[in-house]
Amino acid sequence: MTEIDWERLRVAATEVMRHAYVPYSKFPVGAAALVDDGRIVVGCNVENAGYGVTLCAECGVVSALHATGGGRLVAMSCVDATGEPLMPCGRCRQLLWENGGPECLVETKDRPLRMAELLPHAFDVADLEAVTGERPVPVVPDRLAAWRGRGTVFVHPDLSAGQQVWTAYWERSAGDVNAETGVLEEGPSWDDPAEAITWGLARTPRVVVVDASGTIFWAGEGEPPMEIPIRWSAS
């Protein structure tokens, strides 16, 4: 790992701290960070009469990072009015994680700490991709939005090019007393029944799986109804 010149970072953070705009708290903060290409970026806190929109010094560091070419933060020193190391707040830890990741180092009074220690179990892009990347959130067509929460989705096996797949259809009459019968929407094909069930739950809490033998299972929300007592399990 690159040797960190913490004294250099602390001096840079102390210098920019003197430019902080803090007419309300009188608590100036400066921060300086080493970027993976060797440059140093700095920031100071900037307060506002609307207290909630105050910018922390770390916000300035992240803005400077991207304004001067991007890259990844390797190490950061944040100091108070006396030049002593200061711990980033919760929001700023999230900013540092986004732009430096779990291995980014933050100076403390005792020793530098990894972001993984300052922000365990962090939320990041991997959590977004788990929903919006590998398994997108199913979209209900605008023309069917008024039917959301009504009817029943039936998930069942099918054949495609000689291979078993799973598909589904959204029936408007099932579960709707005195409703006209008919299929609202037919789903695509999936290799995994869980994806078909997810598609169904985006439309209605009533999702039923019918397997190849014709056995009916409940895969909807809440406890299974009396007429479908067995809950679906992929195992």
C-alpha cells in the first residue's frame, strides 16, 4: 500500500479549514484527501441560514475530486479549529464510501481507520444492482395501473425450444367478486419460477403457482387462503 503522508494531509486540511464559512456554529472544519493518482483535494464546511443544507468539509472534498478529474480517494484527514483529527459524520461516511470504498483510510486521534471499520454493512452500488441490474423491478403497464392489487396471477411451467421454462398470466376475475373474466396480461418466460412470482407480486398480492402435476400452491402475500393451503417452496 502507498505510504500515506498524514502530516501533509493534516497541514492541507488545517489550511483550508481557515476558509470555512461558519457564522452560525463557529465550528470550522477542514478536510484533505489523497487521490489514487497522487493529487490532494481539499474542502471546508460551508454553513447556511437553513441549517439542514449546510455543506460539510467532506462534501467539498468530494466535489473537488470530481471537478479536478475524478479518481478514487485513498486517505483523508479531517480537522477541527485546533488542527486535531475530527471524525466524519454519518452522511459524510457514506460519501467517502462511494468515492473511496471500504479500503479508504481516515485519520483518527489513535490511528487511521478503514472505511469498512467506520461504516460496517454499508449500502452501495451492489445493493442497487441487486434490484435494478440482475433482477429488474417488474413494471406494470400504464394501461393496467388501475388493476394493480386486484385479480390473481397464475404461474405455471411451459416449454420453450424443448426446455422447461416458467411463465404467468394475470387474470382479472379471480379474487374479484362479480368481475368480468379475462386475462389482463401475459408474462414472458423465465428459467426461475421466483422471477415469475416477483413479476406477479408487482401486480397483485394473489399469486398462485400451478406445477407440472397440476398441484396448486400459494405464493402470494400473507397466509395461504383456505382453498389453497399449501405454500409454494422452490425446494
